[in-house]
Amino acid sequence: MIQNPSWLNENSTRTYPFKEGCTLRTGEYTIPTNFLVDVILSGCDPVCRYRVNYIERSNTTISLGVADSEGQFHGVVNVEVSEPRYTTQYFQPTEGSTLSGRFVFGEGLKEITNIENNKRYYFGFPSTEIEPAQCVPLPNQFNYVTSLSRFEDGVTGPRLTGDVKLIEGDNISITALPAMNAFRFDAWKEYNCECAEDLEKYTRCKNCIKTINSMRPNDAGNIDIIGGQFIQVTSTMGINGPVIKISFAGEVDCCCTACDEMKDLRNRVEGALSTFYGQ
């Protein structure tokens, strides 16, 4: 959230957040004074100076690289030219860099789209050195989280600071793992539902088979249909879609073993009855 736009307006005609006296120029291009209106970099080496060493446009994205006076490249910050005035973007450090921070862009973001696409414009310290007061050293300190926020569709939501709670939700459990100094989030595999209406709240069940003969799928979403004696299960593609066909396997008639055993049993029962009544 930008809380003091009037201060940014006042600085839009200065070279700030570049060091006072910087030309903002390379041989081919001059950066608008209202393009970058605020910068903060943390984790800086107190013996180094820092600068924006290049600007590059790739279609609708503008990228700024950051390097120090020792020649080390530290990372980039990217911004979409469609972003509104005074949009904040966070610095993306390279592996091994101690830098973190944010860049605030102004109306000049629209003007800078006239640079050539997919071409880098390099700058030296006399052109784009970042104001030393905006480069904050954090000696002998570990990296730490200063805030949490949700970032979606290019928009950063409200920041959470202080003691932040992680709350379990529907079908989600949280487990603390002290030995690993971590939290684990699990989606429950099992759910307790008594009717089809309850299943509607589970996205994975809205467009799939819920039950077959009251039998629910397993964790992988499968139900096995298995044939037995004289039963054959086949699958094919029918006119209206996939078809599972259940049929007798081969020709089954009254000459089968089961029929013979039934006839034999009937003959023995009739023979027993004839003997009984004959007495």
C-alpha cells in the first residue's frame, strides 16, 4: 500500500532514488525521472555501492538488473508496463546474494516502453547509482521473514506481521515438525459423507463418478470391475461414449457340470423317495 503519494510526486522530478547528480543516461537512452520513484535494499555490504546496471524490455515486461561496485550481479526486479502508477515490485536476488528489497515505479513506467524490445541498455555508476541511504547493511544477521502476504494475478494482498497464526481449514490439517523446524500441510484423503449432496463441496468429485452400486472409488479414484465363472468383462467405445460390457463367456447350456450335478442330485432324491414310499 502506498501511504504517501505526495512525497513520491515531489521526488518524481529528481533523480531520487538514484544518487543526486546521476545522469540517468546511457549512450542510447535516458531514463525518465518519474520511472523509478522509490527503492529500498536490505542486506547490503557497507563497503560496496550499488547501481541499476541494465534495463531491458521483453514485450510487456521491464526488467532492471542490480550490481555492486565489486562487479557482482545480485538479481533483478520485474514489472509489467500495464501496472498502475506507484506499483511496488520486490527484488529477486540471485543465489548467494544477501540483498532483498522493493522498487516503486511511477508514471514513467508507461514512457519506458519506447525502448527497443529484447535489448539491454547498460548503465554505469555515474548514470544509475542507487542513493546510498537506501542501501541498508544488515551485518552478522541471518535471513528472516519480515511479513507474509498473498500474491495473485500480479497483485499483492495485505501484509501480515507480528505473531501470525496458521489455521486449519476444510479438508486440511497442519502438523508441527519440531525436529525439522517446519510445519506440514496435508489434504485429507478420506472424507465422511452420507449423501451425494455432501460430495458437491469437494471439487474433485463434481465431475466424476461418485459411486457404483453404492461403492466409492479408492484413493486413486478407481473401482475394479472383475469377472467370475462364466462372466466376461470387456470395454469398448460405443456411439455415446465408453461402454463396459458384462456377458457370459462362451456358450453355457444345460450340459454344463453344474447342470449334471443338479440332475444327479435330483435322481438320487427321487430314488430315495421311491424307496421310502415303496416300503
